Amino acid sequence: MKFRFLLFAFFLYICADVFAFDIPEKLHYDLTWAGIKAGESILEAKDNGTDIQFISKANSAKWVSIFYTVEDTVVSTLKKERFQNFVGVPQNYRIKIREGRHRRDKEIIFDRTSKKVTYINHLDKEKIDFDIDTSSLLDPLSSFYYVRTLSLEVGKSVFIDVFDNKKLYKVEIQVLNKETVETPLGTFKTILIKPIMKSEGIFYRKGDILIWLTDDEKKIPVMLKTKVPVGSVKAVLVNGKY
């Protein structure tokens, strides 16, 4: 009995990173600007049987949409397969953005067999193939979830290979500090991280983005803050299934 228990404990240990967050998971955020609610956002992880999907959506509040409509949807689809202690390997990445007059509709297809990445700009009718070894590549959204599986130590950066915008990025994630933050769901001990990336999706903005993850095995993002042309926008977790 003791031997079986030790085997089970060892199994939990080696799989700890894989199950760093739950699937399904759905996180609801209020978006505030200058202290005023300006919209809502969700982050969702879904198990579709043969694949895993990560979904990010953001929508402006009705009063904001009158003069500046925000409708952003990002979907990352991964094939269920062990990948660096992760839940799967990227297959498809689609980002559709409407922010005022700004529009984007882009797609990235990962082909591990032929070691090729296909970039598609649906608005500009552009399609380009890149010969790249995809064995360690992630897209911008799945890379965010991958960070949650890593061991994060204050003062030490982690690096991730991400393909986006027709480029291969070596993304640096700076681990800045440990902080206690208050949210409508309560007070959390968190790890503050700062991705250094010029791309679109969860990590894209014109200025720095700061992310507060719970200081535990799940590393739930309870707050995000980023600069916008005027001031900053803060996303605070208000509800969800996690």
C-alpha cells in the first residue's frame, strides 16, 4: 500500500505542471478605464475532445461603443499531445479585432509534419508560408497559458518561442515581484509578470502590460493592466469557473 501511494505521489509530481490550470476554465473580467467600467472580457479554456481551445474575448460597454467600439476575439486551437509538459501543440491561431477604425483578421496554421507555418491576412488577401521548425513554437494566446505551467521566480525571466506577425519571437517574461491584490472576489497573493512582446493577442498593446497571477499552482490571472493611447485599462477578475 505504501509503495502504491508513493507511485501515485510521484505521478502527481511529474504531472503537476500539466494540470497547473483546470480545463474547462472560464474567467470573467471587468474592464475599467479611469475607474469607470468600459467593457467586459473573458478568458476560456475548452476541451473539445480531440483538441483544446483557448479563447480570449473583449467587448466595449454600450456607452463606449457609441464612439469607440471594441470587439476582439482570439482563438488558439491545440492538438491534444504532450508538449513540454503542456496540454497540446498549436494547430491554428485566429485573431479578429475591431477597435474603433482598427481592423485585423489574421490566421496562423502550424504544420509540424512539414515544419511549416502558414500566415494568412484575411483582410489583405495575403498568404505566406514559412519554413520553421515548429517543435517548440507557440502562438501568442497559448503562450500565455503555457506561462501558467512554469515555475516562476522573482528576478528571473523565462523565455518562450512564439510565432506571430510573420516573425519568430523569443518572448521574455519578466517576473517582477510578489504582491497582494484586492479584487471583488477577495484578496490574493500574486506573482507580477511583465511580457516583453510586440505582437497581437493577449500580450499586445501599445505599452507595457502587467499581469498578476495567483501565487499558487494554478496561477490564475486575477488582474491585468495595460496602457492605451489615453491612460490605462485594467482587467479585474469578477467571476468564473476555475
